[in-house]
Amino acid sequence: MSLDRISHYPVMLEEVKSLIKKPNIIVDSTFGGGGYSKDFLKNFQNCKVIAFDRDKSSETIAEKLTNTNKSRFTFYNSKFSKIEKFIINDLHNVTHFIYDLGVSNYQLKNLDRGFSYQSNSELKMTMGINEITATSLLNERDEKYLARIIKLFGDEKDAKKIARNIILFRKNKRIISSDELKKIILKSKKKYQKKDPYAQTFQALRMVVNQELSEIFYSLKSLMENCSIGTTFIILSFHSLEDKLVKNIFNFFGKSVNQSRYLPQKEKKVNFKIFKKKPMVPKLSEIRLNPSSRSAKLRFIQKTNNHKIFINKSDTKMEEFFDLEEKLYE
């Protein structure tokens, strides 16, 4: 399916723009359909935009922007965990980093990609620059690992049953299609479901295959540790694990005391200012126009100091998630 035929709505665009003050270089970390980049180039006349996306199909739209904005727009087909490598000479001139996390409309609606369980396609679920697909994950990993990722990343209470039935199914036939996995999931769950029975397992597989949480951590770690004073990070997340990780990273860099009530309250240096305790959410009018925006949460933070502060995985309180993502590629 052509990207030009798929509707793309940059979520909470007006809220994002309201947070952009005196931009010099804006980094659009998740270019996707180009909605944010197009608007920034149009409405912030004196700024440059550097965009990144791991999905090679985004290059089609990026080329059009490059042709009309040659001196102001640059695109890289890369994971956002590698951003610093590409902008090392411009890092201290970047004023804003924008992240629109999660799977894009282009990926969901392109049924050949295998993200959606609404079509009987091969279970690839790759966002781009991947060595492993969901198909290989399902057919090559042991029962304990499968149960753990489905439970943790999907919050699926029947994770053990689903993992066991995956093992039983693949003894006779390799799991290839969405329909095959859906049958396994239904067999593992009670007959009457209040919620969509497939979403949690599909989400878990997609997140692990693309190492989505590790990508967020490594990207923010490198950029927040090394960017200039005044740099603003604006991040939209779409499910609880993304938002929890972003919140924990922001709190590490922006809170002046230890956040655990079980440990002594200890003063620490901070490099960032958190402007709102709670995330911003879409207006009802936007949700009506674009229902997929309903779960969006927007958090933002600005660098105010240059103390030597470095974040480790343990500081996020989500080490087990990172370990499971990285174990897939061992």
C-alpha cells in the first residue's frame, strides 16, 4: 500500500508546537509520515529540521521534503538510539528533540508488515533495521522466555497458557501467520472475553522484536547526558510501559531527591527542569478526529544545568524489560 494513501495525523501537534520556543535545530526523532517535520518547516521559518526513522519506507516522504527544503531539512534512515552519532557536530545547536513513540499508522495499516491481527499476514512486526522477526521469535524461543515477555510486555494474565500452546502448536507446524497465532491465543483463554483477546500478546511480541524500551533508554541517555543547556525534550507515549520509562528517566534527571519512600531521602544534583508533574493529554476534539490519539500522553523537560550526571539501566527500575529485549538478540 502506498504511504500517500494512508491518513496520517501528527498527534497533539498544537500542544507540541506550543512548547517550541525560539527553535534553531529541531530533531524529529520519529519521522513516520512526516507530519511534525512538515509543520515545523512551514511554521518555524528560520529553523532547520533533522529527522530520523528506522523504517526505510519513510524515505519516500522524506525525499519530497528534502527537495522542497534542501537547506533546512535532513533525513536519516536510522534507529533513534543512534541519533547522537549522526548529529555529533550539531548536537549543541539542537534546541528541541521530538519523539512520537509507538507504532505508526503506516506500519499498522500496511497489512503486509504483520503488525495487525486484523489480517492473515506473516508475523514480521519489524519497524526497520531488524535482524529478528516475530515469526522467528515465536518459533525459536523457549516456553519460559515466551511466557515472560507476554506477561511483562503485554500484561497478559494467560501468558503461561499461551506460551505452552505456542510450543505445542509448533511441534507440528511452524507458526507463520496472524490467524495461526490468534487461534493459539483463543485456545488459551476463556470463551467470554470483555476485552480484545489478541492485543496484549501482539503488543508484547512487537515491543520485544523492535527492542522498543531499550531504544528509548539508549536514545535519551546519550542525548540528555550530552545536550546543551536550554534543550527541550518533548515525548509522546501511547502505552503505560513507554510512559513509565519516560517518566522514570525524566525523574532521574529532574528530581532533586531520591524518589523511593523506602530509602533515605538524599539530595542530588539535577540537570533538567520538569514543568508538569502530570502528562498532557489530547483534547476531546482531537480524539473525535483521530481515535488512535486517545491513549497519548505528552511529557516535556528542559535542560538547565551541566552537572556530570549519568543514568544507568538500574536507575529506571525497568532492568528486567531491557534484559528480555536484549536476550532476544544474544
